[in-house]
Amino acid sequence: MSLDQGAIVPPDFNFVFTEVSRFAFTVADAGATVTVGAPEPVLTFPNPCTLVSTMIPMGSDLLVKLQDKNGTRLVRIRDAR
């Protein structure tokens, strides 16, 4: 699972994206128990102007659509495991 994370920043208290993190799941007891691993940052934003508008899973990889002052682009994050 991937999650777009951020923070609420004063003085305007707007939400600012800070990173995209991947979480590993471990399933046990025929699906009765699911354990969520620690977040693993896979994309960190250099400034608060970056916006993630779309995240699409591609097998074990992740396709991310980014928007900032330089325009819109697609970034493929490969699973290195």
C-alpha cells in the first residue's frame, strides 16, 4: 500500500505534501491477522509546491502524477525488493 503524507503548516494551516511512503503488509492465520510494517519513504518532495494528483499501482511498482511550477509529469517508482 502507498500513502501520500504531509503536514498542516502555519500560519495559514494549509496541507502540504511531504512524501509518498510504501507500507508492507504481512498476512497470517488465513487472512485473520494483518500486520502493517513501518512506512518506507519512496518519494520525498523538496518544497511545498509539489502536488501528487494521482497514484496508480502497476503490479509491485507505483505510477505517480506530480504537478508543480515546472508542469505535470509521471514518475514510475520501481519496487527494488
